[in-house]
Amino acid sequence: MNYLVEHLHKDALKALNRQIDLKIRSNSTYHQEDILNIILMASVNTTSAGSSVVELKEVKSKKDISSADIIFYHIEKQGYFRLLCQLDRIVNSSHQLAAKRRLFGKYAAIAIDIHEIPYYGEVNNPLIMGCKHDRGTSYCYKYAIIDIAEKNQRFTLKAIPLTPLSKNEGVVKELLEHAMKYVHIKYVLLNRGFFSIEIIKVLESLKLKYIMPVPKNDRIKEIIKDNSNCNKF
């Protein structure tokens, strides 16, 4: 198992290195692969770059490791839209590889979720959003993510960072239109947080089937009562 994990890590690192260009000079102390290795490690372990640096230095006894500040410097100088473009290229490359290995078929179920990452710094960042108090904070980064959900596994096609100005219906439409470039969607899975007339209109305008829990409010109870004798809704 350790050999398999190590092999997958090396393959993922090579893919990142091919698709991302951090514009690091050849005479720099740390090379691009050094930076991407820490980013990949943080992603796999769902932890921070700082924690990954500490682990590499203390647990794995690697002393010559870039600091988290240097990593953030190289990421920030790329620019938001440039990074999104590079990440889309990575997803496209990964999808082609997954399709060749037949990890999923031409038709697939799609799931859309919101993921939250706790935030503990100063609240002066446009990407910081309020959330339910958890793990010592009431603030977080939020991402809307669309995955292929087949054969008890998930394959991420796109992630969109959310801001307080983001509109769910616009985000859902962008995610679905992106996913439709890769697969024929059998149906879309959404949680109850997405329930709204606007999102239903988006789904129906794209002629997609969907499964979504609805809040059992007075209006929904009335609809259920009115259709209690029907076999179909």
C-alpha cells in the first residue's frame, strides 16, 4: 500500500509540474517541484501548507524545505484567473487519463457540494465568508465543487471559490455547463442547501434530471397533501 501511495503521489506531482508554471527562476533556492510537492501533500492530507512544512521538517527529517510564506508568495504572484486556467488544464488532463482507464462511463451521475475550510486570520479578505461556529471560528473559505459520482468513487471536474456576492444559481449553472463538456449527465445530486426556484430553473433550462431534498415547509406540505392520491408528481 505504501508503494502504491508513493507511486500515485509521484504521478500526481508530475502532472502538476507539467500543467502549472510558477515562473520560478532556475537559480532559485527552491524549485517548482519543491513548492508543488508541499501543496500536493497539504491537499492530500486536507491540511495547511504550514502544517505540511512542519511535517516534512520534523516527521520526515527533511531540513531544506521551503517556508509556507514562500509557497504563498509564488501562488499569489500567479494571479487568480491564471491559476484557474492552469487548474482547468490539470482537470482536463486527469479526466483524459481516468477515461482511458475506464474509471467511469460516458454517462455519469453528477454531484454538487459546498465545502468549507475553517479560517482563523483577519477578516479582510473578499473570499472569507461567515459560517456556523466550528473548531474555534465562525469564518471559512467556501468552495462549490462538482464531481462525477460513479462506482462508489468521486472525480472532481471543477471547483469555484465563493464570495459573499456569489449567487448559487450562477455558480450551479457554471459548474453544470463545465461538467457537460466531459460527460453526458444522467442526473444531478444536490443537497437541500441548493433548494431554490432559481436553481430549479437552471436545472430545467439545461434539461437535466435531478435529485434534491426539499425543506418540509408549509408550501411543500400543501403540495404533498394535494398530490397524496397521485402515483406521480
